[in-house]
Amino acid sequence: MPIDPYIVLLLATVGLAALLPARGAAAHVASGASTAAIAFLFFLYGARLSTREALEGVKHWRLHGTVLACTFVAFPLLGLAARGLVPVLLDQPLYQGLLFLTLVPSTIQSSIAFTSIARGNVPAAICAGSFSSLIGIVLTPLLAAVLLGNSGAGFSAHSLVTIVLQLLVPFVAGQLLRRWIGGFVTRHKKVLGLVDRGSILLVVYTAFSEGMVRGIWHQVSALRLGGLLVVEAALLAAMLALTWYGARALRFGRGDRIAIQFAGSKKSLAAGLPMASVLFGAHASLAVLPLMLFHQMQLMVCAVIAKRRARDPEARQGNGGPEAREEGGGPEAREGSGGPAEEPAQPSARVGTAPRPR
């Protein structure tokens, strides 16, 4: 099963923070650079997202509503249910990180990639991932304030104001300037992709450095990490089953079921890391650990599922019936639909048809 090279870089960054954490004046410089990097990430996201295509995609509300319900309702409910595993498998800090994981929006690029491999509805995956990321800028902090509240994670009205200033305002600025800079972003998407991925590495280094200086990592044992992996594996299995069989019960066609499964069962590391650094402060290193582990787990499992879906007899006959054509969602894929730390989507396919395999 594939290992994401970016996960290797993230782990290397964690190791660097453990060996050479930023202290004193260096910590202040790293913190300021991290804040600027977060704002830059969401500015790029706003510059990439096509407003016209997003508005057109709203017409396919049934599919996108299903994905949003999985991302921001079903996931958090399972996260709240996991509270019963404290202190048997999880301690309180790791549980807070797990609950935060369930509040993060879905991915864009990996959802599109796996939907394409499985010969599903690629335009629907593009729109569903974009809507989830857009709504998550506002909804994730609000859900975190309600569900985590006074649990020691440091949420307050000031935290929400900080989210607005660091995430929402840069995003809106990117949208407003997209008319003039959208072409530049599209032409240099690979370079800018490296820049925003590097920004996330800086965020990770800053968060884990602060955790090392404050001694937070001494609170985590190998046994607790093993328990966290077991819980996350069960969470992923539950969401994969819910999105697939739930979409079938709602009478979606095969292509749409694939898009719903991959967009509704995954969480975005790129969106979650900056939010955690703002919301959790000194505790961000523990808060993002469940998300980092879940991110790699979902990539490995979904890669296997996508390849098996592509070999289904139904895949060779098209997307399987009138439901796929009726419920298919979204305009054709265009460049510029990517999110933070994700390059704009490349696949292009009409609704209800599967991309031609390479």
C-alpha cells in the first residue's frame, strides 16, 4: 500500500522539532512566520476556487448535502461516541484531538484522485470537496467551540475572531482578487503547491516545537498511541461503510456513490493543521496527531478500495443506470478547484461518465 511522501516530510519535520525545537526569540519568529503562512494558505485557496463553478454546483444539492451530512454530522457524532473510550483506550488530550479530527472538512485532491481511479463521478467529487472545504472555514471552528468548549483546549470568542482574521479574511481576499491573479495561480500551480505545502511544514514545526518546550509529549505513551490507531481504524471503517451503503439506500447511481464515499469519509490535513494551530495554541501538537495518523490511514485504505472499485463488472458497463445520470453533480472539472496544499484538480469528465483508464 502506498506511503504518501508528504507524510514522510511531515514526520521528518516532527523529528526536527523534537531534536531542535524553536526556543526564545526563534520561537517568536517561527510563530510569526507560521501565522503569515496560515493566512497565505487560505489566500491561495480563495484565489484557486472558481466562484462560478461553485455556484453552479449548488444545483446538485442532494449529493453535496449527503457529503456535508457525513462530514459535519455523522463524523462528529461518532467522535462524541468515542468519549466512552476515555480512559480505557484514549486519554483526554488524545480524545480532544480525535474529536477535532471529526470536525475537519473533507479533502479535495485525494477525493478527486480516488474517484477517478474508481471510475466514479469526478465532477461531483470536485464540487463536494470544494464545498466542504469552503463551509469548513466557518463551520469547523464553530463546531469546535460548541463541542470542545471549556474542555481545556483554549477556545474563546477571541479564538473565533482569530479564525476569521487568519482564515476567512484571506480567503475572501483571494476570491476578490481571483479575477486578476487567477491566471497566474493556474500557470504556476506546481510552484505555489510547493510553497503552500512548505507553509504547512512550518506550521507543524512551530506546533510541535512548542509542545516539546512545554513537555506535552511526555504525556503520551506507546500504549495510548496504539489505542488511538485502533479507534481511528474503526472510525474510518464505519464511515466507509456508511457512505457506501447509505448512498445506495438513497438510490444514488454507482458513479455518485463512489464520489460520496471518497469525499464523505476523508478529512483534510491541509485545512485541519492551520485551524488546530490557531484554536489549540500550545496544545496543537497533540491535537493534530490524530489527524496526521488518520490522513495516512485513509490514503492507504482508499487506494485499495479505489482499485477494487475500478475492477467491478459494473465499472466496465459505465456508471450503472439512470440514477447516475439523474443525480450526477457539477460542471466539468476545470483547473483552479484545489484547496490549501492541494494542486488544482486535473481530471475532466462529464457527469455520470467514468474517466477513461490510462
